[in-house]
Amino acid sequence: MRILLLTIFLFIISCAETHEVTKKPSEVQKTEVTKTDTAVFEEAIPEKEEVIPQEDSTVSEVSFFAIGDVLFHTPLFKACKEDESKCNFDYIFAPWKEEIQKADIAAVNQETIFVPREDGYASYPSFGSPEEVGIAEIAAGFDIITHATNHTIDRKASAVDYTIDFWTGKSAKALGIHKTQSSQDSVYTLDKNGIRFAFVNFTYGLNGQKLPSDRPYLVDLLDSSGHWVEMVRKAEASAEVTVAFMHFGTEYVELPTAEAMNDAEQAIDAGADILVCAHPHVIEPYGIYTTKAGNRALVYWSLGNFVSNQQDISTNLGGVAKFAVRKVVKGSEARLEVSSATFEGSVTQQEVGNYHAIPLSDYSDSLAELHLLKTKIPELSLKAFTELFQKNLENAVKCNTEDPSIVLPLKIVNLSKKQDSVKTLKQK
């Protein structure tokens, strides 16, 4: 009996195991087939990646080159005064000519006004220079000539008219002087590489002289009436980038004055994006300046002299401003920025009948030995020029001017458009 019961029990267990084994392989096989079929399907029709349309973008850039005062004292025009055939001043700019022409836009501050030969060339205090200086500036490759300086009416209105006539029809544009009110009221704009620039030029004064009462438009002044500020606003509204050439500061001082900084703030707050300044006859710092209103601009506080007969080491050390503006267009949006900014030294090499400017990077003690000031100033040397230039760069912190290498690229904001947007939002 026991054997019979045991046999029955074993038979039941055996049937249960057979049923379980049959069931599990069937389920596993079904699962494996499903995965395999899916894999084959995926290989046949790959999964599509989400395609995000990429808008085309274009990048354009404009490079600038700017120098300070071309200040024609007697030794510079003496040979020309004696012999008309010697009125060729190409040699003044020759060491820099390649870089001048390489720049998209090059500017020079023509400190002195031109006069006819028969009126007589003259030096300080009432300068009058040969027009051949302008011919040399054109040959060198300059595009912008700034004429609003404290010496603009040294030789009265007739000399200003003579200078305007000289530049009329030339490849370079003279700023800061006008024959008519409508000329002063218009803003000079220039399209370059897809970017529209506006240029303005103002001087703090005219060495105590006054403009003719019937021709108040003759020279662009940093006038107390604020007309000049309105012209900066007008320039900002007419272009994408506004460059202001400012003639201000105190002579022979290596830092901008409080008055100059106040004028700079007004210009920047009115829309100037870049300020290139002159007048002190010595170099001053450069960098990114932020106004109390929070607007920012690239500022070269003073480029100093490019060429002159002034008699100190500091007045024979000039500065060359090199900067670039970049425009990035993506779809309907455009971004403008100051993409680079540097300041390089330039030495006025005074030699008899051969006054010219040499890059500080190319200067040497052997050249210093040939300098006319060497006997008067024995310490004049490459080291003296180099140390003075380095001091200038370090002075930036003393006038709240930031190192461009830390800040750039600096976004250019069109304040006129920004203000229009604010007005629109308020109206809504």
C-alpha cells in the first residue's frame, strides 16, 4: 500500500514539473523573438534625430589706426619755405605707412591749419602750415583728418576756408571745420565692411579767440550751450557706431583733467562708443571707461604728439591707437562690439630736415644718438621712452579706466534705439 501511495505521489510531482518546464521556455522564447524583431526593425529604419534649423551668421570687422598731433613748427617746414621743390613731407609718415594703409580707417589730428604760400608759413603762437602736409597725409593713406583744435583759427577765418577748400574733393574727410551752417548740422557717416560709422570732432576752445559772429559754425566747439552734445546724439541716431574725436585736457599733464572727464562722460552718455582724444602733447592712458550712468566706451585719453619740434622726452613720445569693431549678424539680429584695442608707442625722431615718427618697437639707442635733443637731454634713450610709455599704461587706474584686455569684447549699445524701445514700452 505504501508503495502504491509513493508511486502515485511521485507521478503527480513529475506531471507538475513537466508542465512548469514547458511553460517557461515558451514565455522566454516569445520574449526573445519580440526583442529580435524590434532590433531588426530599428536597423532597417533608423530613429530620426531632431533637426534644429541653424540660422546663417555673418561676421564683419573694421580696423582703425589713429595718431595724435601733427604739429608743424618752423624746423619742419623750413626747407619747404626756402625751396618749393622741398615741400614733400612723405618721409614724416613713412615708418608707419604700411600699417596706416593696412587699416580699414586711419585718422590723424592735424593740429595746425593750412595757409597759402604767399601768406607765409608760421609756427607758435599763430601756426600756418603748407598744404603739402595734407598731400603727404593723403599719400600715407589717412581717411579722417581732425581739424577742430585750439589752433584752428590762428590765422583767422580765411585760413579755415582755405583749408576746407584744400580738402574738398580729396579722398580724406576733414572734420571739425565748416563753411556753412548746414555743413555743421550734418553728421559725417561712413559705411565700411557692412558697418555704418558716424564721426564727430570737437575742441574745448580756440586759445581765447572767438568765432566770427556771423559764422558761429566755423569750428565745432565743446560749447556750454550743449549743441555739441546734441550733435553726438544725432550721430548716434544716424549710425551703428559713433566715434568722437575730442580735443581737450591740459597741456603736458599725463592724466585727463576733471573737466575733460566730464566732457567725455557727456559724450558717452549721448551715444559715443569710442573716444580718441588729443591736445595735451603728451600721452595719457587708454581703456574702457564707465560713466556714472553706467554707459561704457573705449577711450584713448590723449595720443600725444606724432611729430613736432617740442623739446622734452615726453613730448617726443606719441601713441598710436589701434582698435577694431566687429559686427555679428544672425538671422534678424545683429551684435556690435569693440573686438580689440591696443596702444603703441611712437617716437618723434628729430633730425635736421628729417623729422619723422618711428614705432617705439623699432627704436634703438643708436637712433637716440642721432636725435637733436640728445645733447640737450643726455638721458634721452630707448629705455627712457619705454619706461615713460609703461608708466602711461599703469596710470589707467588713476582715472578709473579699465584694461581693455580684461573687458573686451565690449558690447556696443545704440542708446538712441534703446531709448526708443523704453519709450515704446512706457506707451504700452
